Amino acid sequence: MADVIDVGLLPDDGNGDKLRTGGQKINTKFEAVDAAVALNTAKVTNATHTGDATGSGALTLATVNASPGTFYNPAITINGKGLVTSAVTTAHTGDVTGSTALTLATVNANVGTFTNASVTVNAKGLVIAAANGVSTTVVGLIANATTNFTIGDTDTDIALFVKYGLTRGAIYQVGEIVVLSRGATVDVPSWEVIAGDDAGLSIAADISGDDIRLNMTVDNSSATNITFRYNVLTITLT
């Protein structure tokens, strides 16, 4: 450390350093300061970094992934430093396929519009089968009269199973009528009352043109008409 200038005890007491000696001490102090500043200036100069980050001023991360881009459903590799070193797009499989635009797997081969549909749903809530159901038809049968209505056609040999339910005032009846068509002729219907009351009804069948008809005759035991609800299951025989 440079000597300190001796300024004496009192002003002009003649005990301090002479002017030349004081100037020499000041020069020595500045020389020490200049040397220290020069040393520190050398220390703060940026060094050139190497390794994962390179450069001296603005640093640049080293390239670790040769295929940058946008990836869908990616398979990625991450190194020990948490950097993604590779990425590729992979395709989905199973119920949904594809990588960007996804496609649901086909589970139903019978596509269309169905009436009174019968559907099958799998455990994933998907409709895997659909078919037209059997619709219910309502016919009014007039008391003390015969009402004719078509239940099928004669394009081929068929069996017609007519499931029905009827009401006539407080009278209820359910049953089944089976009609066998042999193309140009029709057999006498097989008729079974499954449950309910006598409704005062008789049944026959005939062919009119290409139509297979039921002929429903209501007696005159009551002036009340019959409401006849039915559906038809058709089985082709040839």
C-alpha cells in the first residue's frame, strides 16, 4: 500500500511532508490504482463457452435434434438433460386410426335409415347393427260388417304371422293369425286367441289382385266398433 501523505498536526506547523514528497506519494497511489483497474478489466472480458451452450456474448444451444417440426401423436426421445433429441409422428390404431385427420373404425356394415328400428349397441356405445323393426298398424273394424285390408303380396310363397291386439268397448283380446300364401291361392288362416274375451269376430283370408287380404267380420252383438292393432312378420318360403 502506498504511503499516506503526512500533513502535520496543525496548519503550517512545519511537521508534514514537503510538497515534493507529497506529490511523489500521490503519483505512487495513482500508479497502484491504474494497475488494479487494468487487472480487473482483463478479468471481466467474456470467455468463449463450449459444450451444450457455445459463444461468448449471445450464447447458442447446441443442436440435439436433427428433425425439428410439428408432430401428431408423437413418439419422442428425451436425453438426460431433459432435451428432446428426436420426434416422429405415429398413427393411432384400434377404434380410431390415422395421425392428423382421424377415422373411426367401421363397426356397422348396414348403413341406412330404419323404421321402428331394432339396433345392437356394443359396450363402447356404438351401434354395430340396425334393421327395420315391425310397425304397428291400426284398423277400425265396423260392427255388423266385413272389413278387408292387405297384409302382404303374392310375389312369392310366403307365411304371414299377424300378431294383434283389439278392443271393443270393455272387451280386450290378443292373439295371432297365420296366413299361408301359395302364390295364387291362400290357405284358411290359422287363428289363436292367446288371451282376452270373445269379441264377436270371425276371420277369413283371400287374394285380391296381387294382395293378400284379411277379411274381418264383426257381429251385431254390440254397436261398438273394434279397434284392431297388428303387426306382420313375413317369412319367404321359396
